[in-house]
Amino acid sequence: MDADENLYAIVFGESIFNDAISIVMYKTVISMGESDSSIISQIGSAAGKFLVIFIGSILVGAMTALIVAFI
């Protein structure tokens, strides 16, 4: 389609990011519906899960970029 490579990379990255967010949100909502704990603890648990996955994804991406840059 003769699109700019940077535009393609941005759109592709945004698409992957949205897919990952939707998977995490789906699993979080399902686990919240099955839990008997209070809504405050469920929100805290969901925020904690999101932060762990977010920071983990950043670390994996950064390490992969460093390894590729080194090679």
C-alpha cells in the first residue's frame, strides 16, 4: 500500500497494545465476578495485576531491544 514505514510501525504497535489490554481486562473482569471479596480489594488487585503486566512488558521489550541492538 506504499505506506510510510514509521506509520506502519506505529499502527501495528498500537494494535498489539490494544489486544494485550483487552485480554488483561477480560481476565480481570472475569476474576472479579468470581471473587467474594470487597470491591475495593478487587480494584486494588486489578490495578496490581495491571502494573505487574505493564512493567513486565516494558522490561521484556527493553531487553529484547537491547539484545537486538547488540547483535
